[in-house]
Amino acid sequence: MASELTYSESEVQGLKAQEAKDYCIELMRQLAAREGGPISPGEVQLQELQYELEVKEAEAEDNRQREAHLERMKELELEIEREKAEWAKAERLADDRRERYAKVISQVAESQEKLSVQLDRATREHNVKLQMMQSEHDARRTALQQELEELTNQRDTLVEEIGKLADLNTAAEDVDRLRSEIEEKRADATRHQKQLDDDIEAAAFEKEKELKRIRREQDLTLAELEATHRKQLLEAKSDALDAMLKDLGMAKINPIELEQLRQQAAEQRSLAEQEVESIRQSAIDEFKRQFNVTAGEPLDVTDLFYREKALQEDNQSLEKHVQKLESEIARMRTHIESESSRVASAIEAARTNIQNNIEPGVKR
């Protein structure tokens, strides 16, 4: 573009001379065409001066245009240089980007190749691990199936044991029934004892002539102490039996109600003893008043001895029956405790087995 717009000095001067020549020829043609004929030398000189002035003005205008053209050419050249510099810079940037893209593409290709290799290796390892886990899962499932069967058998065993415990509960109810029978027999023994006391008193009234007051009072006191001792023994055994039944969880009486009943029984017993004592004392006073008993008369206690012996035999039989019941209760308690511990150990073993075997498999 710069070579096409640039003119040499000779070309510019030639163009100017050609333009002046053309202008002069045109002027001469116009002068020749004038009606007044040929012009004077002064006019010619004036015309020449005008021509020269116009030529100089044209040259000056040409110079200004040329300078403007040169300035424009310089600006265009500078712009071209800037464009070339920018183009070179863009080329360098493009080359750098091409190099970076080539490096990135090569790195991506290498990474893709490595990833494909790693993927193949990971796939093979995963398949191997999957096969191993499948085999382990099959083995674990077989083991768990066996454990399930064992637990099912244990459950059936526990059901049987629960049935046995129900039988034991029935036996405990039988113990309660035996306890009630013992209470009834104890009441019968108490009534029998009271009847014996009444018989003894009647016999004492019949034979009071032959008895001495001091010996009679001693024998009556001894009989009362022995009866009280036997009664205390029976009450202690009854309390022990109640405690054992309560430990077994088979007591059907509320402890508060039992305590109230015991208090009422104690009150009634004390009232009965007071009444018996008052009756005995009044009978003694009446006997002493009627028969005038003195301290020097002998004492005959044969009938009292045989009745006391019969009462002791009844008490011994009742004590043997109570001991038998206590041994049966101890055996039931031992069996229940052993069954409870065995059931608890079986349940704990099953829970531990489930936690050790099933939960890790579920988590995996």
C-alpha cells in the first residue's frame, strides 16, 4: 500500500510541468478565440504573470497536498507497523497457545492411558474382591443358617423349659395349697391344744382333791411354757416358709395385709390368753374354795402325760411335713435359679453370636 501511493520528486515535477503546459495551451486557445484579435504585449506579460502566480499557487497547493499526503503516508506506515507488531504478538501468543494446547493434549493422552491402565487393574481387582466377598458371603450365609437352626432348636428348648417353669408354677400353687392345709392343721392343733387344756382343767377339777396347789401351778406353768414354745416354733417355721415363698415370688398375700392380719391375730391371741387366764384363775379360786386344796397333797399327772405325748407326736408329724415342704421348696428354688441362669446364658450367647456375625455382615 505504501509503494503504490509514494511518488518520486521527478514524477511530481513532471506532473506539475505537464499540468502547467496543458494550462498554457488552454489559455492560448482561449486567447486565440477572442474577438478582439491578438492581445498586446502588456496583456501577454500580465497574463504570464497571472499564469506564474497561478502556477506558484498551484505549486504551493501541491506542496501542501504533498506534505499532507506524506503525513498521511507516515501515519499509515506507523499504523501498518503497529498492525505488524500486533500481528507478530498475536502470532507469538497463538504459537504459545498451540504449544500449551499440544502439551495439554499430550498430558491428557498420557493421563487417559494411565487411567485406562488403572481402570483395567481396578476392574480386575474389584472382580477378584467381588468373587472373594461372594464366597465369604455364601460361607457366612451357610454359617448363619446353621446358627439360625441352632437358635431355633434353642428356642424350642426354651419353650419346653418355659412349660417346665409353668409346671413349677403349678407346683408352687400346690405349695400354697399345702401351706393353707398346714395353716388349717395348725388351727386344728391349736383347737386341739385348747381342747386338751380344757380336758386338763376338767381332769384337774376332778382330781383337785389329790393335787397340791404349788405342784399343780408348776405343772400348769410348764405346760403353758411348752405350748408357747411349740407355738413359737410353729410360727417361726411358718414365717420362714412365708419368706421362702415370698423369695420365690409366689406369695399371694399383700405384705401390708399380712402384717395387719398378724397384728389382729396377735391382739386376738392376747385377748384369748387373757380370757383363758382369767377363766383359769377363777376356776382355781372356785376349786380352792369348794375342795379346800392344801399344799401337802400328792400330784397325779398320768392323764396329762399321755395327752402331752400325743400332742408332741402330732407336732412331730407336722414338723416332718413342714421339713418335707421346705426341702421341696429348696429343690424348686434351685431348679428355677439354674433354669433362669441357663436361659439367661443361652440368650446372652445368642445375642453375642448375632452381634459378632450378623451385624458386621449387615454393615458390609
